[in-house]
Amino acid sequence: MSNPAPILQLRRRLAELGCPLAVAKRIVAETADHLEDLRQAGLAGGLTETAASAQAALCLGEPAALAEQHLTRLRESSWWGRHPRLGFGLVPILATPVLWILFWLVAVYSSVLVGRTGFQFYFDVPAQFGVMLIGVGLGKFAAIGLIAAIYHRLARRAALNFAWSVLACGLCSLYALFFHANLEPHSFMLGIYGGFHHWFLPALNSNWPEATVPLLVLLIAHARQQRTTAWLLQPAS
């Protein structure tokens, strides 16, 4: 690339905006090709190398504004991008309990099939009940982790700021803190802790491992975004 300055500026702005890696690579490649076409057109018109590069950069426009235009179009193309406050503020509050119960029931049903106990609440075979008990425990972790990952994925696909992922995953973490699902040989409990003493004593003592799962999802997502940022900040070649 004979004129890397506009592309480098474009990369930097995409990094600042938190552009997903796949989208960033496409935007950078398309812009670099377009810039080179403009430069070649200038050379064909009799301009010198320096003049053709300068004219190409001028015709391309402001790289920062170009990056913002690309991401604005991407956000406008999806409901989540157009309505982030609803999608990552209100939807997690309403949908997380329902999704969690559905995903958790899938995990429990899977453990039922593995344990071959049948769908019943009176278990006479300790080994089979142990399989279900493991399924109950792992299901809580898997369900909340999957939900948090879904919210983050939706935010990334809409090219939204990382703060929206933090908001949605933070709400998942709060739900995890107060959600309880217990299975015993003659009882089955599923719900949200209620009451002042439940919120600040049993929930904090027993549910904190599940509450850390959405935060772990955020850490992994942040690490991946750092890789994207590092790639974008590399000098244009």
C-alpha cells in the first residue's frame, strides 16, 4: 500500500468504535482496494505518484467519518443495533428468567435420559439420582453462561459498544445471584430468592459461583476484543 495513512486512520477509528474483527477486516480490505483504484486512476491520468496518492486520499474522504458511516449502517441493519436500550436493558430483565428455566430444563431432561430415571420426583436409585443432581448443578452454570454469551454475540453482531454487553451480562449476573434450583429425592424447587434476608444472606453465600459465569463471559469477550484492537492498530501493509 503506497498510501497507508488513510487506512491506518480508518483502522484506529474502527478500534475506538469496538468494531468486530470480521467486519473490520472487510471494511479495511474494501477501503484499501478502493483507495488503490483511486490512486491508479490518478496515475493513469498523468499524475505523479505523490499527487495521485494525495488525490486518492482526498476522494476517499475522512477515514474516521468513513468508519462511523460503516458501523452506523451495520447498526441500522438490525433491531438490536437500532434499539440497544431495549435490547440490552429491558429484554434481559424480561427474557433472562424464561431463557434460564428453558435451558436449565433441557439440561435436567438430558440428565434424566442419561440417568434413565424417567421424569419423576421420587428417586429410588441413588446412582441415577446422582446423575440428575449433577445435571441440575451444571445446568445452572451452562444456562446462565449461554444466555450471557447470546447477549454479547447480539451486541457484537450489531457492532455496539462493549458497554451494552456489560449491561446485559451484568443483569444476567444479578439474576444468577438470586436464582435457585434445587433437586432432592422428594422435592423440587425452582425460582427467584425473595425477601431482604434471602437476598443478602443465602443468595450471596450459595449463588456467587453462578453469578461469576456472566462475568467470565465478559472477560473472554474482552480478551477477544483486545485481539481485534491489536490487529486494527497494526500499521497498514
